[in-house]
Amino acid sequence: MNICYINPTNNIRRPIAELANILAEEGHNITIMFPHSKQCPTKNWVANETIKNGKIKLVPIKSFYFAPLRYNFPHITDLIKKTKQIYKENDKVHIWEYFYPLSIIPLLYASSNKRRKQKTILTTDGFVGYSYKPKKPWWLVPAFKLYTQLFARFLFKIPKQITTYGKSMIPYAKKAGVPTSKLKVISTGIHLERFQNINSKKIQELKKEFNINDEKVILFVGMLTERKGVDKVIKISQQLLQENYNIKTLIVGDSHGPNVYKKLVRSEYKNRIIFVGGRTEIPEFMKLSTLLLLPSEGEGLPGVVMEAMASGLPVVATREGCTPDLIEDEEDGFLTKDNYFNAARKIIQNTNLKKKFSENSIRKIKQFSWKEIKSKYEILYKK
């Protein structure tokens, strides 16, 4: 089968890269279309590297990188030309998201032809203004709601099928106007073995690099943005240090531009709250840590939580997006809106609780292995 994935940004989404590689290995002809400019940073973005293997056809769209929005705006003529080509060459065109220019143009192109509609699948991990309501800038939520009501509701009628990552997203999908007859829940998957077969030597090297001895380690992994709650990670860590807990916090991830969060760390805690930068040794970081802290304000189905569960690392996260599809509060970890400090402290203090969360997470995440999830996508495409 010929399948094209339309990735809306320069950074390839992990589910697209992993699913594309799996299906390419099985003999399907896979294409990925994405906006591209040399100015847009992709350093340490693992998914971009994994698709450069010769098995996947890459279709970059010439784009202009707009740094304030951290987005590549595609050249419209190149996008239209290559959209026509991918619909001509492929049996299925699987589009991610409904509000990026690179997603909208192919949807509109499909709308004028029944056969193209039959080929089209749309996936979204959330609905801005409904499942995710950013506080800044103040106008973003009303603007997205207006866009959804006036335009996106039309786009939702075009694809043959619309998928989202978890059952938790269904009420928001209905509010946004997604036709329930088209809606299907298919989560992303995870390669369990990557997070369970770890080289202990690499772990020791990281401990030496960051001078970790007997400290409990709080881990954050993600982009350094307001939405991910980096400021909260720092605040909670400093509270724990003030109460004399023997901890270190490792903040793994890059920022677009200057790292403004370093200023939030008190001088006496500079060696206890460490900005690691973008790294590829995520499984090793998870194995040496005590808990993953993710106080984000908006999520789809967070891959970093799936990775932590596969590693047996207890999670403290926001009850946000599809995170409840992964974590049951007080069974597999802690879900909260504002009580991150007490949740983290309980895991640090209670070895039995940590063990319970670890065992339950490893057992539960098996249903999200790519071996299980891949077959659901294959059924979707064969329809």
C-alpha cells in the first residue's frame, strides 16, 4: 500500500516517524511530506534522524521560517504542486492536525473530489480552545474557538476518518464539531524494548557527568516552554530543597532562543537544578531517576509519559488531555491540577509506593506497544 503522512511542522512527530518506519519495514511504500527550511532548528530531534534511512520517501516543502512562532510557513505554490502529486501517487493520505497551513491545503484539495476524500485521514492530538486553553496570549483561545466554529467544522467533514489519541479527547471533539460518525480513537505506540534493555554503563556515565550519588532525581523531559510548566518544575524542586530533601532535578530539553528559565533558579541551587539541554539518552535518564514531573498545561497523549511508564519510572503529571488514558491516579502514578509538590514528596518518601507505581506502569503500558497499535492503523488503512 502507498501511504503518505503529512507532518505539519519541520520537526517530525514521533508517532509519524515510528509508524512510518514500521510500515516501511513491512513492505509498504511510505512518504512523509513536511515544511522545511535550513533556518528551523532540528538539533537533537530524534524523529528527524530516524526517517533518513532510504526506506521512506521524503517530500520537503520549501518554507519560510518565522522565528517568533517557531514555524515554517510553506511556499503555497510548492505546497499545491506537491499536494497534487501525493494524492496521485498514494492510496491513503494521512494528515496530522487541522490548523497548520501544511494540513489545511491538502484537506481543501481533497474536498473537491470524492475519491480524494476517501483517501484522506485526519489525526489530531487535541483541540485548542477546548482540550487545551493557553493563558497567554489572552486572545489565543477565543481566536481558536472562532476558527474552529467558522472554518474547522467544515474541514472536519472532508476526511473519510478522523482519529484522536484517547477516549479522554472525545467530549472535546464533540464540542469542536467533529462528526461522531467519523471519529475513532487510536493511540500512538511505543517501542518498549528501548526503555527496558538499558546499558548500565551509560547510566553510570550520566551519574558521573552530573555528579549524582545518593540523591533522589526528579526528571523533566520536553521543550522549555510555558505550556510544559518548566517554571513549576523549578518552583517545586526549590520547595523540596528548602525542606532539606536530598534531590537533584534534571531538566532535559531545548529552548527556542535564550533559556529564560535559568533566571528562576536561586544561586544556592545551581548545582541541584540542572539544565541538561537536548539529549538523546532519554531511556538512561529515566532509569537513573526517581520520578518524572510533567506539570504541563496542555497535552495530547504525552510520549514522555509513555516512555516513563515503559521505564518503570513513576509519573507526576497534570490531569490534562489524554494523560488519564495512560495514568490512573494513585494506581499508576499521580494526576493533579496543582498539588504537584505533595505528590512528588510522597514518591520520594515512600519506597513501596514508588515500587507499586513502577510495576503497575510497566504492566499497563504493554497495551500501547507498537506491536498492538500498528495493527489498528493497518485496519484503518485497509478500510
